[in-house]
Amino acid sequence: MLQADLVVLKGGEPIVVVEAKGRAVSGDFSTAVVRQLQQMAIATNAQWAILADPEHVTVYETSAFGNAVASLSTDKIRIAADGEVRQPQGEHTLLVAVESWLRRLPENAQVLRTYPELQKLARVLIGADRYSFEYSVA
């Protein structure tokens, strides 16, 4: 059974699946992690999937998984989430920053101007009512 690190729900339905890794995702490890993230997004019927590591936060739309919608530096996510970059950065700290960033994204005009490709994700997040850590995926 797969377990997503974080799932955002709206009306009880998953809309975003987040997988976080405590080390940079690259090479063969990247291929395996992205494949696992895609499986979780499809299994939950989430519209969006996010892969976060200490260097990048990559956003995918599940219907077009081959191409990332956006890739932002993790430091930008952390600054947008709480105004500062804190060290050290473990997986849990990263997840908390991504959760905070997602909660604030619909109203974060600066991020949406800089990354207009995230506007669709921001609209989907409006009305999200639950952020569930360690979400079991069938």
C-alpha cells in the first residue's frame, strides 16, 4: 500500500498529492519517485501532484504528467510560506512549508504573477478543507 506524505482534500476528495524527499531527487531516483507520485495521484483521482525535495518543488497536473507545470526553488516556497528560510531542512520541515505555501497560494498575488502557470492550481485550492499527512493510498 502506498502512502502519500500529504494530501489536500476538498469536500472529502483528494485534489493534490504531495511527496517529499529529504534529499535531492535526481537520476534514476527521480524516475522512480515521479512514477510513484503519478501512481498515487491516479489512485486518488487527485488533479495535481507535487514533488518536493531540498532543492526544488515541482508541480504536475495529473492529466499531463509528462511535463511539469512549474518547478520552483524550495527556498522560494519556504519564504512564501513563512517569510524566511530556516535550516536545517528535513522532510517534515519541507512538508510543513509546502502545506503552508498551498494554503496561502490562492491569495498570493506575487507568486501567481511570477508563476502564472500556477493560477489553475490556486483556483482548485480555493475551498480546500483538509490537509492530511501520511494519507493511505489504495
